[in-house]
Amino acid sequence: RAIDWASENGHLNVVEWLYEHRDEGCTTDAMNRASKNGHLNVVEWMHEHREEGCTRRAIDWASKNGENGHLNVVEWFCMSIEMKVVNLYVVEWLNEHRDEGCTNEAMDLASRNGHLNV
């Protein structure tokens, strides 16, 4: 879909135009691919305006691509832990790859969203 490809390439102006003038929508690939390529502005816009969300690939790809990964995108996912699609995966990923621990707020959000196993 056109929005998926525009998102992958970070063309937010094209994404916005397609959103306003076309009706085929997009898939989870839109946010996944934007994350993969470090287009945080597109990720944030997709989160705000679309319902498709993303898959586990979004944070995997963001953490692996670029010279040191797209840390700004990974951090955004961490701050947006209440996202319905990725919140448990973000907590699991952070637990596996980071050692800072988490805040009480993060634990509260995880439990509020039904992830008591966190």
C-alpha cells in the first residue's frame, strides 16, 4: 500500500496527503518500516492517526538498524508503553537487553493493560 511505502521512506507529507485523499489505508508494515529506518516523526504520526499499530518487528528493527540502532525510536516505544500492540513486547525486550530496570509507572501501565505476568 502506498502509505506503507511512504512511511518506510520517511515521507510524512506524502503519508498525510494519502491519509486525506485516499481510502485504502495501510498495514502494520507502515509503522514497522518507519521504525526500521528511524523515522520517528512518521511513527508518532501513525500512532496518533491510524489504528493498525505495529508488530514486534518495529522495535526489533529499530534496535538493529543504523550504526547504533535508532535509539530515539526505541526510547519512544519505551515511553509509549501503553500502546496496545507492543507494550508487553517492549517490556520483555527491555528486560532482555537493558539492565536499568523500570519505573513503578511502567509496571502500573503494564498491569493496567492486563499484563500481570510482567
